[in-house]
Amino acid sequence: MGSIENSHVHLRRQIFARIILFLVLVVAGCAKPVSKTTTVFPVERDPVRDLRLQLDHLFGDPAFNNAFWGVAIQSLKSGEMLYEQNSGKLLMPASNMKILTAIAALKKLGPDFVYETRLLSENPIKNGILNGNLIVVGSGDPTVSVDTFNLWAEQLKESGLNEIDGDIIGDDSAFDQERLGFGWSWDDLPYYYATETSALQFAENAITITLMAGEPGKPVAVAKEPDTSFIQVVSSVQVLPETTPSVHWTYKPETRTVYASGTLPPDGKDYGGFAISNPAEYFVYCLKEDLEKNGITVRGSAYLKHQDTMSLPVLISQESPPLEKILVVLLKRSQNLYAETLLKTLGNGKVADGVRAVEETLVNMGVPSNSVVMVDGSGLSRYNYVTPKAILICLEKIYRDDPAQVFFNALPIAGVDGTLKSRMKGTSAENNVQAKTGSVSNVRTLSGYVRTRDSEMLAFSVLVNNFNASENSANGILDQVAELLANFTRFN
């Protein structure tokens, strides 16, 4: 019995020991592990990734959820594409179309290209009198102004001319008669920014009218620039004390009359700028006026006529400023007339041939032919379409191919001049970003160049279409993009 009892005791002890071991293991598994030293490796900074995230955030603004963004940003130092969004999609460029027109003109015509306007006489001047007509032949110079006319009058008087016993005849045959851009909105046409083109152009084919209020109850004073009777002004504007300016302008091109109505406070002012219908007619009319103001009698009238002038003696040959200077006005002021004039010049007077010349230039620069739909030179038409990548290619190529950087130097400078004069002030983009703006209804664009904090030159093109937020909001995002790029650095 003793041996059996001992055996049972031994068995119970083994079972008990195993139970104790099991409980120890369970408790040990539930217990917190002993802390160990862990090595943490820092995540390497990726500046390009960070930049892309920041740009995504800007373009994700809820106010633009129903808009369409097209973006392309590239380093001109390394060629690296830093950011793209819909870069191959066709979008309305607005005045960013002027980038393509300007570059094509620079490539095809050269920076020293000039327009020539010739004044010819049918007969020699005798005893101070030109017995016959004075003929002016234009080639499209968009820079002819009142100062030009005054210079011509002075030169004619120095040559002994005091009287023209004949007419002032204008020959505008160098350009065709398709004077308006295809697809221009009818409600733009009365205004100074939608002027017609011609081989004879004066005062940018527009007139500015200023109303200046004096004392209550008295008529407002009217000033015209240029001062010409070609356009008449009829004003019923009243001067009322303690009123805000409220002037309504109506322009009737067919009667060459501008009507102004409404109210102005004492000493208040208001301005209106209007496009001239048939600018060549405007040219010869105002030339006749100016010659007479400068003491040269003109017995006849002023009109247009196309004729053979090859054998006639030249009294004056006037050259425009070179293309290099014309591009400054075109790009910094976003001057539509200059763009349309250059397009016709590239096409020997015809828009369609000018478009083909631009397209040929772009293809030679590496721009895919299906990435540009061009119908005018200025971007005023809503029938124009361009991809951001096409604009970027143009910016990259011209920056490398133009040793004098004529195009680059003609662009507006943020916070300094042109259409960017009042934008990006007080930021790292000020006096840094050089870019072309663009603006038509529900379209805002900005394309150009910026130096980063590391002095790395970037080219960028940002286009937004179909938004219904405020225009200021759209420009604000474009400006923030430029500022973000100006602050970009690849180093800590």
C-alpha cells in the first residue's frame, strides 16, 4: 500500500508543477514586455514631393471645385518636371496666346525688324506748294502717334512745303480687310482693347474721352486724346453735390459719336476708351487735321485708295521702333492691337497665313501640332485653345535660344511694371517673377519664369478655366503659386 500511495503523491506533485508552470507562462505572456532600446531612422526630406503637396492643396480650393486647372512647371536647370496637372489638355489661354505670337514674331522677323510708313508726292514741291496729292502708304506700324504726325509736319515744312493743293490719300493695301479677330465677343468691340487692325494705324486705333466735373449745375468739360473731330461727344452728365460717380457710356461707331449720361460729384472725373471703326480712315483724317494745325494748308479731303506708287518720289520714310521694343509694349501692357498686327505681319497681311506661320514655328520648337488651336494673335477670342505643356515648351526653348533674352526682358515683372505691377508686392515673388497674365470671362492664366530661393530658374504655366468664383480669388491662387515657387528650395 505504501508504494502505491507514494506513487499517487508523486503523480499529484507532477500535475501540480505543470499547472504552476502553465500559469507562470500565461502570466508572463500577458505581462508588459521589458522595454528595449529602439533606433529611429529620420525620414529623408523630399522637397519636390512637399512642393507637389502644397500645389495640390492650392488647386484643391473648394471655391474652384467646378473649375478646370491646367499646370506645367519645369526646372530650366535640370529639365525636371516639378509638377503637372492636365498639362496636355486644351484650355483657353486668354492673353497667354500673346506668348506664342511674340515668340513666333521674334523667331521669324528678328528683334531688329521695323515697320515702314512712306509719305509720297504725286508731283514735286514748287514755291512751297504740292500741286497734287500727298499719299501715305502703310505697312502696319502700330506705334504711329500724334508725336509722329507732328514730326512729319515739321519735316515737310523744313522741305519747304506750306500747302497741299490736293488730297491726303491713304493706301492700306498691305493688310487685307479682315480687321476684327475671329470669334471676338460683340460686347467687346466698342472698347479700346478690341480695336480693328489696318496697314495704316494711328493712336492705337482708339480714342480716350475724359469727363471733368466742375461746379454743381454746370456742364462737364470734355477732353479727347487724341484731340480730333473724328469722334463727337454728346454729354448729358450732371454735376451733383454729395453723389458718387455714375457715368454710362454709349458708343455709336456708325455715326462716330460717343454719348455720356449720369452723374459726377464736383471735381469728379470719368474715363472711356473706345475702338475706332475703319482705322485707316481715322489715320488720314487725323493726319490732315494735324498738318493743318501745324501750319500746312490742305485744299482737298482725306480718303483711302489703293494704287501703284512704285514710281512716286518719297518725301518721308518713317521707321517704327524695332520689334524688340514693340514686344515690350505687347507683353507688359498686354496690347491686343500689337499682337494682331504681328500676326498679320507674319502672314503678309492675312490672319490665316499668320496663324500658319506661328504654327510652323511652334512645331519647329517641338510643340505638338495638336496642342494649339489658334484663331487670333492676342487671345481675345474664346476659340483659342492651348495646352499648358505647349506654353511651357515655348518658354523653355526661347529662354535657351535667345541670347539677348529679348522675350524674357519684355515680360511684366511682379510688383514692378506692366499687368503685374500691383500683384505679389511684399513677397519673394516681387521683382522676381516675370510672366504674362491672361484674362477673359471665367479664365485666368499666368505663365513665365521665377527664380527659387536657390537661384534655380523655373518655367511655369498655370491656366484655370470655367470657374465661377471671383476673379480676385483666381488671381490670388495664381499669385500664391508664383510665391510658392519663389520660396522653393532643395535644401534645408
